[in-house]
Amino acid sequence: MSTVPALFRHLVDDAATFPPGNLPLAEAVAAHRAHRQAAYADLVGPFVCTDEDLTKVAAEAARTGPDPLAVTVVVTGGAGGIEPAIRYGDRSPDVEVTAVEVRLRAEDDLSRNALRVVRACDDCLDVENAFVEVGLEGAWERALDVVADAGYAAKLRTGGLDAALFPSEDQVAAFITACLDREVAFKCTAGLHNAVRHTAADTGYEHHGFVNVLLATRASLDGAAQDEVAAVLASRDASQLAARAAALSGDQAAGTRRWFTSFGSCSIDEPRHDLTTLKLLEAL
């Protein structure tokens, strides 16, 4: 039986090669293998890489272990890059492509761009999933409508190397509400490797907490208004947030994770240590 509570199982996708971690690929694959063998393995999701690095990841996977590596591929070339990544995964004995992530290009008509992406996914995805990063600018909700109609998932960028890449709690609340209104699952990426909202000491950037996002999703599912969802996202009360997370029933945890599927983090240890500190995860 897993020692990782249902609320956190496979929550953290391993994006170790991405900024600010920037771990060399060979080290990242070896570390991922180690994470997947550790007592906390059920906390960890698939390995995340770009389509440009997929063949290198496969080579490292073959070198470091007999089992294929579950991989989520960040497609850098737009809709046209989806099929090559999927077909490579179909042929390779060393990687299993479980999902693709595609960012909509900055265009005047995001919904048309979204339509090209979902059509490309329709042409080649079978059991794999697709996460479409619609952004929070322009007519992003219309693009989300396209994603919803196609039955795929969404992706939200919650940080990066510049302060402008960190959305406000109101923006994140609007995104969560919009996804749930359309029955669209979503994942997050960047800036979310700590459990609780905080101001980074080195940059002064306002970081969202992944426990905040989990509880904000739960609040929205329970009928909270958007401003109430934003208030959960804004909370810095670690003890209160931990108590609320610990109090969720198994059904509530499963319902929350049905919609907030995971987040990409360049560190597995940081979120794990935060959960241990909050007594939401056993020290493993």
C-alpha cells in the first residue's frame, strides 16, 4: 500500500532539465530512475523533456535501466511537432510517451491556433493525453472552449525566470474556474515547487503554492465563488492549509486530482521536503 496520500500521488512531474534547475540530461534521467525506485516513488509523475531531447532521453533510458521511461513531451514546434513525438514513442522500446504539452503561439486568433493543435492531436493520439497551454492573454477562454470540445487538457504557466510570468491569484482563480466550468483537466508548470504561497527571498517574486492550488481546485468544485478561490490561492497560512489538506476525504482528494492532474517541477526534493515539513507526507 502506498505511503503517499492520494492527494499527492503522481503530482510532481519531473522537469529537472528545465530552468531554473537545468540538470544535465544524463544526470536528470539517472536521478529520475532513482526517484522511481525510492520509498516516495508514488509522488513522482513522468519525466518531462522537449521533443528536441526525446531521442537523447531514450538513449539514456536504455543505458540506465531495462524498463522504458514514461515521458511527457513538450512540443517546441507547434502543431506540426506533435505527430513526430508520438510516432517516435510508438517505435521506441526505451520511452513511453504518455502525453504531449503544446503552447499556443502568440497569435491574434488563439482559438484558431487551438483548433490546429487539437486536430493534430486527433490525428495521432491514442491513449496519450494532450495539455494545451492557452495562456491568460487575449481570447484565451475561447481557445479553452476548443480544448474542451476536443476532450483534451489545459496547461497553466505559474511562473518562470521573469516576474511577468507569475500570474496573480485572481488570474489563477479565473483559470481554475474556467477549466472546471468546461470540465477540462489541467496541469501547471514553473514556479510551483513549494507547497505554500510565498515571496522568494532571492528574487522577490510571488510564488503560488501547490497545496494552495489543490485546495483552490477543491473549493471551486465545492461551489466557491471566484473571489473565494482567489483567497485560497493568496493564503500564506501553512498550518491552516496543511490542516485543510489533511482533512480531505479520499473521495474529495480523488475528485480534486481528477481535474488538477500534476505540476512540472525542476526539483522533486523541494516539494517532497515541504510536504514532510507540513506533516502531509511521511519522512521517507
